[in-house]
Amino acid sequence: MRIDVLTLFPRMFDGPFAESIVKRAQDAGLVAVHVHDVRDWAADRHRTVDDTPYGGGPGMVMRPEPLTRAIRAVRAGDGHVVLLSAQGRPFDEPTARRLADLAHLVLVAGHYEGVDERVIEGDVDEEISIGDYVLTGGELPAMVVVDAVTRLVPGVIEKASLVQESHTGGLLEGPQYTRPVDYEGRRVPPVLLSGDHKAIAEWRRAGSINRTAERRPDLLPSADLTPEERARLPRPAARRPRVSDEELVRAYRSGVGSYRIAARFGVSPATVRARLRDAGVRMRPAKGAPRGPTAAEVHRMRKTGMTIRDLAKHFGVSHVTIIDRLRRSKA
């Protein structure tokens, strides 16, 4: 893969591209990164690349002539041109994977108050932003894009290392542990030491989902989850207004079940049932199959050394449910 970077400050790229994975990828001939000074395409002796904006206003705007000449010179007919801009679409993992499939990528580091719009209309394929904030220029965003894209080029990193990591499948990566087993009184979870590969995979999957729910719940609607995993998602941490007993009674007597009432008012089903009983409501017989994990599932995970609290968090149910399933497994 070839990556060309057009910038006003080429020396900024000396350090980042001379170290770590980007350097190894270049040494191996998997990626070729070329940094160009846009001023080399300026026509005057002062190498002018900017001017005041038409219509007035603060700052300067990058002129179209030198930038257009630079883009057309390095894209060579097959380059995909990306302008790093605060106005671009957010850069994410799917975008990085899409760009990594290209044979030739041209990154333009924007500067000043922006780039003349006619350059964007005529010679830029897309605009990308690395976040909702403004930097002094597009150099740092260009470095971020190069790093994220390079590691996805086939052969740069071991393929297995790319399978389970943050943002793969729309989820964050779960907790990771290494030696020693006990560090300052905090031990590695027993399931990771059990040798039960299926249980370990399930624990890691649950950890990934729980961490995403805690830190980036905005990712969950589009995450790759099974119906069962969605049903077990932790409730949002945000508190809803306290619901009165009268509202609970009215909802229950309308025919709505305790689980739906709990979801509507942001409380647990057990709390709903307890408050209804305290209010003198006669509860309807339970319908359908038992909710949550089976006794066999809980029993198998319990054998890996997980505590009742760990199991409750893993399956997304209360500790009372876990105790109930453990009792059933001994029956």
C-alpha cells in the first residue's frame, strides 16, 4: 500500500513514522509512506500557500493553486484523496478498514481557517475528522489515520491479533490479565486459570459486552449481539424519576407484566413485585419459561471458580436467580 501525505510541516512526521509498527511495515515493504511539502508546488519565490478569505474574517485560507497541483501530482490517477478536517465525517474502525483495502491513499493535512472550497469540490474524495474538536492543523490527524490504517494492512500484524479487540463487532475489548496471578491482593479471575476454553470465551464475551455497556452504551444499538445477549444487557445507569405505588398498581392491573413494568420505570422486576404485594395486590401466576440462564449453565460456570456475584454479573441477573439455579442443579 502507498500512502502520500501532503502537509505544510513535513518534519512533524519524522519521529512517528520512524518508530514502531509503521516503521516495521515500511521496512518489510508492506506499506510505503511518502511525506510531501505543499510549498514545493507554490509558484512564487516566497512559496506562498495561503491568503485572506474573501468576504473578510479572521485567519487565512489555503490557496487552491498549489494544493491542487500537489494533489494531482501525487495521486497519479489512482489515489483516494482524504482531507483531514474538523468538518469531516468521524474516523472510526470501519473507515480504517475500508481505507486499508486501498492500494493508494493520499492524505491532505488541512490548515489555517481551512481549504479553498473549490479544491474540495474538484480534487478531494472525502473529508475525515478524528474528533469533535479543533487542532492547529491536520498533521496529527493524518498520523492517527496512517497508524490505524497501517496496522490493518495484511501482513503488518498477526491476523489473530485483529480478531478480538476494541470496536471489533461494535464492542469494546474486555479486561485482560497476565502474570502474576496475585498482584497487590487482586487476583486473576479463576475462570481464566480453569483451562475451560468455552467458559473463558463466554467470560471474555460477557466482559466485552459489560464494558461497552458501562463506558460506551452508544455503541450497543449497532453492535453485533445475539437476541439473548441483548436481553441480558445491563440496565442503563441513569436513574429515572421515582415511580409511585399507585402507578405500579395501575400498570399491573391494566394487564402489563412485572418485567415490562420494570423496564418502563427503571426498577428491577423483584422490586415491582415486592411493592405490589405491599400494596395489597394479588399477583397473577407466572407465565412462560423461566427467565435467565439454565441451571446447567450456572452449574458449569460455577465449577470454573466464579463467585455468585461474578455469575450474576456474567448472566445479567440477580444473585437470587443464581442461587435458585444452583439449588436446581443439585436437585
